[in-house]
Amino acid sequence: MRHIDEYRDRDRAEILAAAIAREVRSGRMYRLMEFCGGHTHAIYRYGLQDLLPAKVKMVHGPGCPVCVLPTGRLDMAIRMARLPGVILCSYADMVRVPTADGDSLLKAKATGADVRMVYSTADALAIAEANPDRQVIFFAIGFETTAPATAQAVVTAAARGLRNFSVFVNHVLTPAAIGAILTAPESDAVRIDGLIGPSHVSVVIGTAPYTALAAAHRRPIVVAGFEPVDVLQAVLMLIRQCNEGRFMVENQYVRAVTAEGNRKAQAAMAEVFARRDGFVWRGLGWIADSALCLAPAYAGFDAEARFAVPYRPQPEAKACECPAILRGQKRPADCKLFARACTPQTPRGACMVSPEGACAAHYAYGRFRTVAA
Amino acid sequence: MCLAVPAEVLALAGETATVSLGGIRKTISVALLDGVAVGDFVLVHVGYALARIDETEARNTLAAIADLREVSP
């Protein structure tokens, strides 16, 4: 497949691995965080840690919007789904995520709620148009990659006068989360020497938003594509910056990412969304200026306002280590539940359910290896 | 969640496009991207094209990697 296979090419991977091995310096470690769960999966799936010298350690980050959504927000979606007459539309990633007492959207569906998995917000709009006597709520999750699709759906719903359509907005913002990771207090912090920046968030927002972060925290950030060759090239670029004492934003994913990003998608987001004061992230706590809500002009489409389903803080599952794993402080194998009570078939936490969760990656690709998780 | 896949644009009709994702045809929206042409490769995420793949930059990336190959003495 064009523009994919070239970046899964073993020969290129070995060229990069050899270059990395030549350039790492003795007497130091390089701890590099891959922010995005998609990168965690590429690293596991293609065995990239094995291609890297032992002094290069990859640390998982919190870039999994399914994983960082607090259970209390999922609980609201489940309660919305159970309201009479509601059709709740959701991306498939969310439907199996469990609450602490084992509830989920899929369980709600099994007990009579009308929960529909959709590929696109366009599908949710079509459902709203086909069911004018039902309230259709779209469960909007994701980072800046996904927020434009929600924005486009709201604009379209407004233009078509789709009064039975609403969105439950849970979009979160990447730069704020990167800032939180890099400013964690010493006791909590994982020492990170550099960051691999997210691929498709950056397609939308550009590389410009990371510049202030790299300068303020004096850490290099390299935006990388999702394929294994992309990740390895980004690792090489980070190692060079670490060696040279530089802390710049660099772009490995030049075939898709520019400094300014997708202006049209940004404009759609600016039209439809406003910033919340802050938002609670599983594992990172409350982060200021880190999430979106609907702008006043579109408040009529806000499911939180239309339906009386207040937020109730929910505990996480006992012994679930998702919060520490999302901060990079613990590895999946450190969790007592991992591969025992918590498996992809019987997940206890979002990190196992989500296709981008560190635990799902380790379970699928890593758990029988002798290499540390 | 943030996975986006490169797809070849086969046909355009207003704000929708027919693309080929590794041989599988799908209808997606190009409402979030200007100037898409048939034959372009675009990144598709949850049913929307978010960016065009720049062929020149792709070639540059692969060339830079090839340059790292060490010639054995």
C-alpha cells in the first residue's frame, strides 16, 4: 500500500537502527516518551524496543483519548443511552470500556439501550435524519484529530435544522497534556529527555503549538508518523538533539504535517467549540485549559444541557494501575490485574480495552517476552 | 483512535470523495480540506480527509533515510 509499505520496510528500519546505535553516547540513558498510544502500539507491534540500544528507553504517554476519559464522563454517556427514546452513537473504541462496577455502553445495549457504533459523525447525522422522533446523541471523544469531525457535524446539523441531534463533548487538547507531563512535580515525574509528538493531532494543529512547550521545558519534541520507520527516524532525531543539547521542535512527518496545520479544520473547531476552564484526565488529574465544550452559538446542540444527567465522580476499578501507566510511572506488567483479572476479553480498565492503550499493546505483543514491559 | 490512513482519491463530488483504502472503496468527506484532486493521496480519519500527502516530502524522507546507510569499508 502506497505511503504505508515504504515505512514498514525492514531494510530502512535496520539502516535507522544502525545509525541510532552509532550515535548514542556512552555514560547516559535516553528516556523518550511517545505521547501517543498509536506510537506505543507501533513500538510494540514491530518490536522496535529490540532494535534500539539498551540505553534508549521508550516510556508510554497518555495520548489515548479513550484511556484518559474519566469514568464519571463515561458513566454520563451510559446514563444518556438509557434515557427513553435516545439513540446514543459512539465510536467503537468506547463501547467496551468498563466502569468500576463493570457497566459499559455495550452492557447498556445488551439490556435494551439503543447504542449504535458509528465510523463517522456523518453516520450519526444520517441516523438523526432517519429517526426524527428520536433524540440522537453523539458521544464525541478524541483529541484535536477528531474534534474537527465533530465540529463539521454540528455545523451540518445547524444548517439542516436537525433539532433531534446533540453532542456530548469530551474532546481534550494535546499541548495541555504534554505540559502537564513535563511539569509534574519531582516526586511524580518520570525523567523524560525528549518527546515523540503525535502524528495526526499535528496534521490538524501543526507543529507551531509545541514550540513554546519545547522552549519552556527545555526538551526536544519530534513529531513522527505512525509507521515503524517513522518512529525510528524520530528517535534518531531526538538522540541527536539530546547529544547536542538542543530542545527544538522538529518534524519527521513532513509528508503530512506542516508548521501551521490544517487551517480549515482549525477554523471549524474555532467556530463550534470554546475552551472549558479545565478538565479531569484519568491519571493526570485536573488540567487547566485542556478540553473543549460547545461555543454559545451552538449551545443548543449540547447534550449535557439538553439532558439532565449530572456528572458523578466515579472511582476507578480497585487495583487498576491505568492512572500510573498513563503518566509513564508504571508499566502494564506492574499492574496486579494485568493478564489475570484484566484481559482484552474481560478488561478492567480503559488501557486494556482501547486499541491504543499500553496494556492492550503489551498483552497483544509483549507479555511473553523476557524484555521488561 | 487517532489512526488515519493514506487513501487514493478516485472521484470527487462536491464535499464527498470516493477513495481507495488499499483497494477497498469508501465514500468520505473532504469538507475539512481544500484543493483535493483525483489522484491525490489523502489521510482519512473517521470518515474525513484531514491532509494531502506531499509526494515531494515523502521522497525527501526516504532519501534522507537512504543516506544514512553506511557503506562497508
